[in-house]
Amino acid sequence: MSMKILVTGSSSGLGLATTDLLLSQGYEVLGVDINNRDISNENYTHLVMDLTKLDIGLLREYVSDGNWYGFVHCAGTSKGSSIDSLTQEDWEYSMELNVNSAMKISKLADELMIDGGRILLVSSPVAIAGARKPSYSASKAAVHGLTMSLSRSFGKRQICVNTLFPGPMITSMTNDWSEDKIKSVASGTRLNRIAETKEIGYVISQMMDSRWSYMSASVIDLSCGSTFGH
């Protein structure tokens, strides 16, 4: 029986890139996304679900077969605006999708994930540097706080829990960036370019390997220096 990894946000962007890489490495992947995705691989199962209305009972049915090994939380939203225009609805939506869904799935993992597993929560450099949208930066900071707390509990079972700060990428959250903005953001990295999703996904997929056995409560910084600005 192959090991199963649950990937949220698997229909596009970083989640899709990570899913493709995990499948190429022989893992079984359960993709959870609000959008459908047809991936022609016998080891892939797709579950259409709105993570802001997470049906934990339905999800349980897909991870109760004794081989749930990993959880990668790629799903996220930058919904909201600056503090003067931020609505309560956008704040709550961001927290529900970015943080609460990760917490709820982690609670299920506490019950059903096998010992020695892996949990990787995708945060953002704005968790440290801040952003124009408080709903985004605060929720991503909360994701890292969740990582640090989970690592204490899961460590007793040799389950490694880490946070990843990806560099700027073009995903569903950023596909409306203008060419000028892309160039500006790219200039803030040490390599003067934005990342490809597969470059970040590669590191995530490698971290699922059993040999990454002594890394927990850590931040994997793949921001390429962009955290520190121009």
C-alpha cells in the first residue's frame, strides 16, 4: 500500500505543481480543492470541497484506510483590502480558508495520520514583513503559529511539522499582476526573477521523504531574499 498525502489547493498553482511531483515519486495523492481537476493517474483522487465549509466527516472517509502519511496545505487566499477598507467578511473568510481549515485537517491527522508522517503548512514571508492586506498577513502569521504548536504535539509520534515561506510566484492569487508589477517584485529577489511553482513544489515533495526525519518546528525560507525588500 502506497503512502497517502493530502494536498489542499491541488487544482492549480503550487498545489498542482506539488501534486504532480508527489505522484511522480510514487505517492498516492488526495487532492482537495473547490475546483475540479482531472489528473490521469491511478494514484490520484480528487475531492471537490470548499475549505471554508469543510466537511470533516466526508474527508474522514478518504483518509481512514491506514496509510495517511502527509498533509500539505497549499490552499490560500489573499482576499481583503487595506485596513481602512477591510470588511469583516473578508477577514473571516481569509482566516477560515488559510488557518481554520489547516487546523481542522490537523485535528483529523492527530487521530488518523500514521506515526512518522509529515505536515507542511504553506505560509508567506508577509507573516513577518506584513502586507497591505492585514487579512492575508495575519492569517499567514497564524499558520506559522499553528505549525509551532502542532510540532509540539505531533513530535511525540515522530511526525514532522514545518512551515514554508514561498517566494513570489504566479498563481491564481497573483495572475492579475501587470508586467510592471512582476518586474518590480522580481527585482526584490536575489535572483531577480519570480519563482516557478515547480521549484517550490520540488522542495515540498522532497520534504515528504522519510529521510527528512529531524526537521520540525522549522521555517523553510524559499523567498529568495524577497522577505527583506528591495
